[in-house]
Amino acid sequence: MKAIELILQALEENDKYVQDALKYLKEEELTWRPEPHSNSIIFLMWHLARVEDLWINRILKGGKELYETQNWYTQFKTPAQDNGGFYDVAALMNWPVPALKLLNEYRVAVRKSAILFISSLSEKQLDEPKDFGWSKGTTGSALKHLVCEVGEHSGQIGYIKGIMKGIEPPPDFIKKK
């Protein structure tokens, strides 16, 4: 398997984890937080899409994020550069919770952009140097970080759902007790 294929499959698999975690959740469950200083599922979904948009469109493509160029920020009622990073409790509590439909539309637009870009890369281009603004790396190291961050936050989404609902549906070994 080539590196590009691995990256695309990892992003696809993580998206399936998120979609599975969303099954059967009610709106109030999407916004539930285990503690006031914790993230909600819907916040993590938004942050995931924002981070993917940042890494692909701003850092790797050297342009502006779709959030800004397609005016998503106006629909989400946040500043154009906001991605949820480094929020404190006050910022988290004041974050304007979007409709799930809007969030999914943005997520799909970002993912399409990411897939088109990643699919266009050659294996050699993964070694091209990149300046991330806060550090330096390569196209490949940026994509590695993206896959790791997507995995981290999709796992958090599943964990929050598990705290609320347990395992759904319960495995057979639990049903038999």
C-alpha cells in the first residue's frame, strides 16, 4: 500500500467511526458535556472539520480555508480564523452550537477538498518541505499530524457517546446475563 492510499483510507475509516457514533443521538446528546470544561460531540465534530480545513487548504495548499472563502463562518457565527483550538471554559460555553445539518454540509465540503488534494499528490511530494507557521515539516508530516488529530478527536467522540449511553447495542455476552 502506498502512503497516499493509507492516508485516504485512515481519514475514511475515522469518518466512519464518527458517523457510527452519531447514530441514534438526540440533539441534546450532541451538545452534552461530561463536565463544564469538557468538549461536546458537536464541538469536536466542528473542530475536526476546522482542523482538516486548516491543514489542507491553508497550510498545504497555501490558500485560505473553505470556512472563510465559502463564508461558512458567517453561518456558524464565529470569526473566520476560529477553529476551537485553545478555547478556555468561557469560550467553550459561549460557542454558538450549529445545526447538525449545517455542520455535516461543511464537513462534506472540507473532506471533498481534502480527498481531491491528497489524491493529486505523488509519493515524492510527501517529502516537500513546508512551513506550518509555528514549525517546519513536510507535506507528509502535515498529513501524518492530520490523521493523528482526526483519530484523537474521533476517539473522543466515541468515548463521550460511551459515557452517555454505554455500548450500543450491547454485545451478546452482556445481553445473556
